[in-house]
Amino acid sequence: MHRQTKPTMHELSGNELAWIEFLRLLSYDQVPTPTLAAIQALRLTLTGRELKICSRDCA
């Protein structure tokens, strides 16, 4: 089985580097702990479905 290596910063496209910089600026260069709500929102965003954000008591 061939193991795929991670790309280095030199192998990333200009667009990919711009997204990395954007995410660093957005997160104040911190790595936030993923929450269930954040993961669900990301999943819904990536699948193209409508996003409904609510509190824990949302029915």
C-alpha cells in the first residue's frame, strides 16, 4: 500500500496558502477546540444543506 505524504508549504498553491493565512487571521493564530455545533455546521455547509443554528434547547 502506497502511503501519501503531507504536502509541504512549498507544494501548496497560492490559493491554498491564502486560505491558510485567512484562517489564521480569523482564529487569531490559535487552534480552537472543535465543538459539536461547529462540526455540524461545517458538515452542513460542505453538503450544501440549509444551516439552522440553535441553542441546546432547540427542538
